[in-house]
Amino acid sequence: MLNCEGNSVVRRWLTLVTGLVECLCFAGAVFGWASLVFVLKTEGYFSSLCVNVTVNGTEVLDCSGQDEQFSLVFTIASFMNNFLTLPNGFLFDRFGTTVARLFGIFLYTTGTLLVAFSSSALSMVLFPALSFIAVGGILFLMTNMQVGNLFGSHRSTIITLYNGAFDSSSAIFLVIKVLFESGVSLLASFLCLSACGIIHLLRTFLLLPRDRIPHPLPDDYTYGMTCGKSKTVSLKRTANGVVSEDNAEQMLSKESPPKEEKSFRECVLSRFFLLQLMWLSVMQLRHYLFIGTLNPMLQRLTQGEASLVSQYTNAFAVTQLCGILCAPWNGLIIDRHKGKPRASGESEQEADLRSSVLSLALTALQCVLFSVCTSIPLLPLQYLTFILQVLNRSFLYGGNAAFISIAFPSCHFGKLYGLIMALSAVVALLQYPCFALVKGYLGGDPLYVNVALTLLSLLAFIHPLSVYLHCRGLASQRDKSRDAAAAS
């Protein structure tokens, strides 16, 4: 028995570490788009859209059409990354981890194979390829975030850590860029990524459950390759459609029935969900437009000097590696109250919500500072912009997942996470008309669009203020109830 318990602890840590490696090396690779664009331009993708134009009597090559096409590829891929998280969330909640991961592995491997066998003559293949990589990657993240349930009081820290690893994985395209400059072809690099599908399959069957990891975690919960008699959790659907997690052995014992959870509809129509959607959407739009237009922005600030563009592109990609270092700070902020005594009558969820206010407000402040730096057309300042961008992005997505896990029942996590990402993806589609506006009417100067997005980012402060007022209202009600009880 002791040996089995030891194996269970080792298995949990193996699941955690291998999940981090998976998210760090694969899940969010599509967000290293700026590095891949540099390679694709060198290979001549969409080069037929470049035309010779005469400026002040001098003939120059205008590649704005090529830039627009690359921007459209990223816009569609980032949209699919978020929008298809909704059906993927239903898939995960309904069929469990194994089915969701097998689907994600299929998409990711297909996408990498499409890029591997693409060429400048088949540039249009990039549209489905990058979308497949994006959707497969988000499924890796979604099925890994539940690992936080294995570690109790550190749950939010681990969720944010995985999201940080997801952000840092955008540096994979930097590695491909460096390898390409060293003579390694795109074909070889992406075939290597495709072959790693074998590792994903092994991890799916050996180190993850078939269904989901429940929260709170039942005693003696086991999964994967186990010894002796395992206590796994089965998912049962109640009459009102809410999924309950029951242990087969616990059903035989006389325990109190589980408390009624909020329905999915009630969660979606709640104030917390709607404000969380606004909080995520405005900041995500700011990030997506920045990533999608980074290459043309650097071309403009460096006046087209290729060596400087490459230098700043590399600097941006390197800073993305810091996402895995920044994200846990947010988790530690959210989990800072764990292990400390709560106020009299305060529930665990209320304490978690109160603790999340600082995280939500800090994330909004970071976005405003990042947007201000982006708006200033000074090339050396972009180093600071890159740092603020990766810090804010790691706080944004980790904080989003952590808040959903705190504010709503765990049985709806996949659906709610998918829905909020899908709806925010619709807002993120505004990045393409913004890019077209800059390239067309504004003559390539993004100042006015950047200022508008900075002002829009201020709306994100409404959400932490609302959560703070909610928690203060609950505390006030407890105080009144206590005073009334003392007076009677």
C-alpha cells in the first residue's frame, strides 16, 4: 500500500512536469508568428503580392499586400484558436481527457505536416495549417490545466504556470528561425514537430485520466497506470444537466448528497462572466493586433533595415520565454491567502474571489502601460514594450483560467472556458480591419489606432472593481447578520 501511495505521488509530479514541457514546447507555438513570418518572407511565401511602385521618381518594391496576407493568416489562426475552444470545451467536458487530446494531437500533427510540405507556390496552405496548429495547441493547454486539481492549495499557481508555459512556447518559432538561418530547412523542423506526436500519445495514455481530474480531489484518487485497486472518478449527469463527480466506493457509504451547483445557463448570464468576457476581450485585441502587425511595425521603425528587423524580432521571441517565469507570480497573488485563517463565516470561494481582485487590477494596469509604450514610435523603447507584453500576456490568460475555476463550478470549466475564449475571438477579429485601416487610410501610421486601443483598455478596470464591491457587500452582510444575532 505504501508503495502504491509513493507511485501515486511520483505519477502526479511526472504529470505536472511533462505537462509543463508539453505546453512549453508545443501548445502556443502559433503566437511566435513574427519569427515564422521572417522565415516565410525569406522563402518567398505570398511574394507574388509584392509590386514595384514609383515613389519620388524612385522605383521601390511595395510588399504591403504580402504583409496583409500574413496578417490575415494570423488573424484567422488566432480566431480559430479561441473560437473553437467552445466546441472543444464541450468535447472535453462530455467525453473526457483522452478523446479531447486525441483530437488535439490529430489537428496539431496535421498542421505541422502541412507547413512541412508547403512552399511559396502553395502559400495558401498556411491558412489551414496555422489554424490546425493553433486549435491543437489550445487543446493541449485545456487538458493540462486540470492538473492543478491534483495539488490542492496550489491550484491557481499551477494553472497560471501552465498558461505561462503556453505563452513561452511561442519561442519555438524563434528556434525554427535560428535553425533556418543555420541551414536547417522548414521541412526538417516541422517534420520533427510532427514526430513528437508519439510523445503526446504516450503521455495521454500513461499519465492522464480518461475522464477529468475532479475538484475537490477525492481521497485515494488514482489515474493512468495504477497498482492495486484504484479509486477513479466517474462522471454522472443529473436530471438538470449538471455533471456530478462520484466515487464508486463512496456511493456505497452513507454520505450527504452533493450540493446543487449552478447550471451552465446561470453561469453564462451572471455578471461575473460578462465582465470577465469584457476584461479578456479588450486586452486580447490589444495583444493580437500587436503580434499580427509586429513585422510591418519593425519594418517602419527601422526603415526596412533587415538586420535590425531580425534583431528586434529575435529580442521579442526571446522575451516570450519569460512567460513561464512571469505567470506563476499571478498564481501566487491569487493563492496568497491559502493556509491562512478566513474571516468568520467567509466561504472558501469568497476568499478566493477577494484574493483575485489584485490580480485582475494588476493585469489591467499592465495592459495600459504596454499599450502606451506601443503607441510611442521609438525603436529602442520597443524592448520595454516586449517585456510588458509578455508580462501582461502571461497574467492575462493564466488569470482568466484561474478566475473561471474560482468563480464557477468545476463541472462547467471546459464549457465556460471555451465559451469565453470563443466570444473574445469574435472581438479579436477587429484586428484585421484595424490593420487595414492603418495600411490604407492612415498611410501606415498606427498612432491613432494605438491611442484608441489604449483608451479601450481602460474598460478592463471595471471587472476588478465589480468583484471588490461584491466581496465587500458579502462581508457587510456577514457583519449585519452577526450584529443581529448578538442583539437577539
